[in-house]
Amino acid sequence: MIVQEAVQFEKLIRVIIIGEEPICAVYDTPDKELRASVCLNESVKRYGLDPELVELSMKVKDTTKSDITFIDFFKTKQKDYVFNEVNRKCALSHVERACKLNLTKKIVDFLVEKAKR
């Protein structure tokens, strides 16, 4: 929350990557206290995976060497993406609802396939 006070942003965006595939993204907008949460706010909305966001997300994923990654960016008033943080775990129910995907199943399927290799 401290970083949210320092960055002038319009949206907090979370990109979900499983393996080498960006699966979906969701966003939340700050409330009157400049707080946003894609895990806690059940009214998060789906956000399009534009090429710039995908490229930035994959760079972060590759840097962290993560197989399952939840990457947060701020979308600023200047329309730039500002990296915020990487999460290793997250409540998925709001994200699944917004993206209309069963992310839990996608993660399990990915892990089973990885274990078979």
C-alpha cells in the first residue's frame, strides 16, 4: 500500500502467467484512499493483454524464473506500465470470475504435465 501512495496510477493490473503462456489479466481501480487490490476486491475486471503488457510481463517472469506468476503493474495517467510486484500465490476466485476461466484447473494441469517430464 505504501507504493500505491507514491505512484499516480489509474489501474492496478495483475497478469497471470502459467509456464510460458500469459493467461489473463485483471485490474482494480483505486478507491478514495488510493488503495486497490486485485485479490480482495470482488469487482475486479478483465484487462486486455496488449503486446506491451505481455512483453513486460514475460521479462519479469523470465527474471524471476517462475513457472506460475502473478505480476502486478500500475497503469499511470500517462498510460505507462510501472512494475509493482511479483506474487507467488493469490486468491483466484475473483480473477477466475472476471476472466471466465478455471485458473485452478490450468495450474493443476500445468503442474501435472511438468511432473511427468
